[in-house]
Amino acid sequence: MLSWPPRLVRTTAIHSALFPPHALAQLVLMPLHVAGAGAVIGTLAKHALAPAPALKASFVGAEKVMPPPEPMGELPEADNDGAYKTKADACGTCKFQATGSCAMYKTCVCYATNSFFGLAGVAKVKDVDNWHWACGNEGGDKYEKCFAIDSKYQDAFGDKVDPNEPKCPE
């Protein structure tokens, strides 16, 4: 059974010795031709027989590599137990971590929760603030949203953004 898209297989010196590039292309393209994917054969044959630099140029094109954005805010210090002392500290850590990566910047909505829920039979507990952050409220209704968004031109962290100058362009 054929699957689409076809898997790319890394070749080794043994593969190259056993199957020259034109033979590999024929082996890969033969099932496609039989399956009726004739329009694809020309494109695959062109790339299968192309030298590596030409192959890279044909797929990469003029795409620019962008460095990750600078994280926003300060990174709050965690308490000795690894949790944060306040909701603001947990939310600040979420914002710092998420704004330092375009993938997280575009997908993270910061939530925080206090993981101290009390203990039966224990009257006085000194550390009742154990705040943790997450990029989503999948942990349940005890997670509270960190930043209020009240404007069209705000990011998920409550900061104003210029739609003509995005922090992480597409």
C-alpha cells in the first residue's frame, strides 16, 4: 500500500554503491507511475537527480532565518521549593519564557494556579503560596488567566502590538 506523501530515506555509502542515483529515482518513481501519479513524477525526478546544493536552493529559496525574539520582562526567581511566591511571579515567568520563542509567543496563553490546597489535620502551614504557570488551562478550573486582553491590538500577554510590525512575522 502506498502512502502519500512519500517518505524520504537517508542514503548511505552502501546505498549509493548498490543503487546509483538514477536507479534510486527509478525505484522511487516506478510505484508512483503505476499508482497514477504521473504529474508528480517530473517534479520528483528533477529533485531526485539534482545535486545537493541545487536541491537545497530549490526548496529553501529566499527564505530568511529570523533569530528568536528577546524575552519580555524580567525572569522572577522561584522559591526554594521550585514554585513561585505570587501569581504575578508565575505569570511573569510564563511571559518571559513564552516571549523568547516565536512558537510559544504565537500559541501560549498564560495561566497560573496556586498548588497549595490545604492539608487535613494540619493547622498551621508556613508556605501557602505555591504558584505554577502553564500555557493553557487544561489543568482545570483552578488555573486563572494571567493577562486581561481588552483591545484588538494586544498580544496574549496584554502588551500592545503594531499589526504592521509583528514581533514574530509569518
